[in-house]
Amino acid sequence: MNELDSQKVHCPYCGEVIELVVDCSVEQQSYIEDCEVCCCPIGVDVSIDNEGQVLLNVSHENE
């Protein structure tokens, strides 16, 4: 699997589809990334399962 993977998600604020680049070399990570459309801070939770699939959850920053 590539170390970087591109994932499309909906911004929890504006609902627009945005693309996030995920570092697959880290099994679990949480960070804040600004929406490229509305600039609101999105909470991003990433985990990689045993089969190498990316599990991605986005939420409002304070959820």
C-alpha cells in the first residue's frame, strides 16, 4: 500500500466534498484540518485496519 492515500469526504460544516491526503504509515491518528471550501476546522480521525483499509471519520472540531 502507498504511504499516502487520497480520500474524499463531506465537510461537516458546509457539506462540500473535499479531498484529504492520509498518511497510511501511521495506524491511528487524529488531527485538525481546515476545509478548503469554507475554511472551518474539521476534526479528522484516521485508523488503518488489519487489511490496510483506511477508516476515516470527520466531525466538527469540538465534537
